[in-house]
Amino acid sequence: MTSGIGAAEPMQTTRAAIGDSDPDGADRYNYAYLDEQTKRMIRRCLLKALAVPGYQVPFGSREMPLPYGWGTGGIQVTASIIGPDDVLKVIDQGADDTTNAVSIRRFFARVAAVETTEATAEATVIQTRHRIPEQPLREGQILVYQVPQPEPLRKLEPREGETRKMHAYAEYGLMHVRLYEDIARFGRIATTYSYPVMVNGRHVMSPTPIPKFDNPKMGGNPAVQLFGAGREKRIYAVPPYTDVRSLDFEDHPFAIQRWDECCALCGAGDSYLDEVILDDRGGRMFVCSDTDHCGTRRARGHTGRLGADAATAAAAKPRGAAR
Amino acid sequence: MTAAFETGFDTSRLATGFADPVLDAQAAFRRLLAAFSYVGRIQEVAEIAEIPAPLNAATASFCLTLADLETPLWLDGAAGRPAVAAWLRFHCGAPLADAPEGAAFAVVADPAAMPRLDRFAPGTDQYPDRSCTVVIQVEALSQGQGQGQGQTLRLQGPGIDGTLDLVVTGLPPWFAETWALNHAIYPMGVDLVLTCGRKLVALPRGTRIEG
Ligand SMILES: [Zn+2]
């Protein structure tokens, strides 16, 4: 956390915020950090990606002021689409308050003069790492995924030339064999994250490391879903109202994770839950991974098993660098 | 911008581009992003003060937003006037392609005389993104049915919730037939942007069209 756009604050040199006067202009950042030619290149790729849902468009990824793993691909996509009228939300594993999410949100507040929010419903652009919000998205919203590994076939075939051919000729037998081997070994498909999907009946796509719990939200969604992989230099997309199916078998249909418990804080029985260790005597609770969803429910008076005490405890736990 | 100076154009007589090249391009791109996301829905771009004829505002906006020195641009006979070529070179720096085959973007101002869609690059099986986007200026563009005039295209596919009707006046008579061929080579194929005044609508290759 000592490098990148977090603690080290390399953005001190950012006098890019619009309206700043800067007589020499030499070391100014452009609006939204990226130069216009890079934005145009990424914008062209985004339209191709929407035209061929699930196909990975190669792009000329630029160096960003933060290391890979911090979502450079997602940040470049966000920087290429965002404007002063947008309201940006950034989530990391469902939470708005991790260092990563806070840093990215501040970055764009500064270089793109956008309003930010933690409320899913208020956001026009949501950059995410590893979750899809619980609150259903609506038309006009754009979900930008940070992608560590865009290639769903990479574990089966390390050679880029070969995976590209597999996508070109829709040779997805290997993927099915791999999933079926899972069943043979575990009696079920053991993959719980990055569970591959078939998009528009044509391209197998990695949904990124979201839990498979979120996979069904991808299909037929009214919002726009854009994916950026910085290190691997790929952009892909799922347009609204597009068919997205998790790969499965007739005798072993796809199923999402279920919990026996409800959220200990808000009582939600239909959200994705994280396990939280409470003490060293084995005490634990399950709480919503989506902090905005959980908070909104509690604000409306919903309470979970641990009720107000747990809510107070959770609120008192150290938050991210800001807010 | 240097391209224009090198070729010796009098830039003081060129029509201006976006008033704010950064924020206007961002706003215009969002309309294009919406068009390619919500397929078949008409989007409106902002007016541009001066545009060389016969380009309309939506076509001009498309070019200013996406074209640059990396994107060879083909202009049909009607669009290929010296003032248009000079304006595009000055504001976008895009090289002009001699033939449709070599273009990343194409601008068609006279659809009645346009080449069939298979003349434009469809990309390759391994790189279907290396395809041409063809901007076609049409006479009229409206949503839904019952306008009397024009051809009703019933659209279906990614980006469309069920089906959607688009009424277009001015497409060539062979359009539906060649579109079917274009759609059949998916994921290869060209993408279309139909423009009329400030209105634009996208028809990406994955769209099925009846009509
Ligand atoms: Zn909860």
C-alpha cells in the first residue's frame, strides 16, 4: 500500500482538475488522466467489444500511476468513458471503504471532477473488483470490471495463439471436459469464482473473479457491462439484455452458493455473505459482502441475528483511508 | 494538426470542430456507447457550430470522437469533397483510404450509390475487431412503427430487450439482403451507424434484422 495512488499520493502533481490555471501547462495531466489519443483508442475498442459480446479486444494498455492488481484495466476503461456529469461508485469485493476503492474514487474525483457515491442506485458508473452489487442495476448505468485474467481458457491452454484459435472456431470442448472432471472428482463443479460463461451463444468469457453467486446477474441485465484487463491488455463487454449462461451439464445444472444463515447485521437472506471472525474462541458471523446493500437495509430498519450490537461493532471497525 | 499545415491548407477558412475537444468528445462518445449498448435506439448528439457539407452533425461528431491517425477513413463520392477531406485531416489527422477495403471507418453520404457491405473489411476469424464501421447518412430515422414513410426494420439481438422497430428512409434496396450475409459471418462483419442530423443509431453485426 505504499505505492500507487493510495498512501504515496503521486497525484500531488495532478493539476489536471478542470478549471485549474497552469500557465506553462507542461506537466499537466489531461482530463481523466489519459491523453486523448489513448482515450480514442480505448473508446474504439469498447465499441468493438460491445459489437461482439464476450470477445476479447486487444488494446494498447497505458502505464497508470498504480501497480497492476490495482485495477489498471478498469481504471483505463473508466477514464475513457467518464465525464463531469457522472456519479462514480467504486467497490472492492463489495465494499466501498477498502483502501483500493477509496483511492480509485479519490483519483477520479480529482482528475475527472466527478461526484462520487457509495449508493448503487445513485451511481452512473460503478467500477468493481470481484462483485456485482446486490441492488439490481438499471438502464444507463455502466458497470466497469477490473480484470486480472481475461482468458477463461488460460489454465487449460497457456499459449495465447491457441486460445485465440479456440475462440475463433468456438472450440470449447476442453472447457467442458475440465468442468466435467470436476464433477467426477468432487461430485459437483467445484469452481466457485471466475465460473466461465457463454455469452450470446458464441463466446466463452471469464466473468472475472466474482463469486458464481453473481453470474446470473450478468445475463439480461439492463445496465452496460465493460471489462478491462490492464496487464493482459484486453477489453471486453456484455451489452444490456444479452444472453449470458454459466456453463453446465444437463445432469449437473449450474447452481449458485447458498447459506444456511442470514446476514447477522441486516437479516438479508438473499445476498452474498462473507464470514467474519468475531473473537479467538470460534465466534463468527456472516454478513453481506455488499456494504451499501447491508447499510441501506439497516437504515430501513432491517435487523439481523446479532442486531444492533453487531451493527455498532461493525461500524466501529477501522474503515479505509478516507471517510 | 500538423498534417493540415504540411499540405498547405489555409486553416483559417476551415470549419471549427468541437468547441471543447476533450469534454465534447467525451459527451459524444457516451452517445455512441449508448448506441452500441442499446442497439436500435436513436441517440442525439450535440450540435456542432460549423460542419462542412454534406456531413451531418452526428457523422461529424462520430469522426471527431473516434477517428485519428490510426484509422484510415474512406469517404464515398458524395462525402469526398475537398472541404470535408481538409476538415477531417485537420481535426482528426485521419489518413484517407483510397478504397472501402482499407478503411477502419467509412462515411457514406449517398447510400443509394454505396458499395455493398462485403466491400468493407469484416475483420478476421481470430481478430473480428479488425473490421470497418460504416457511417451511413440517411434521409430520415425514427423509432417505432406507423410513420408511413420509410422502411421498418425489426431488430433483435444483444442490446435489445425483445424486439425493436426502427424506421429508416434512404437505405439502398439491397440492404436487408446484404445485412443477412453480414450477420451470417458473425463474429466477423461490419458494424453500421446510421445518422440523420443530430440523430444516430448503431446496428452492430450481431443484430438480426427483419424488414
Ligand atoms: Zn446485511
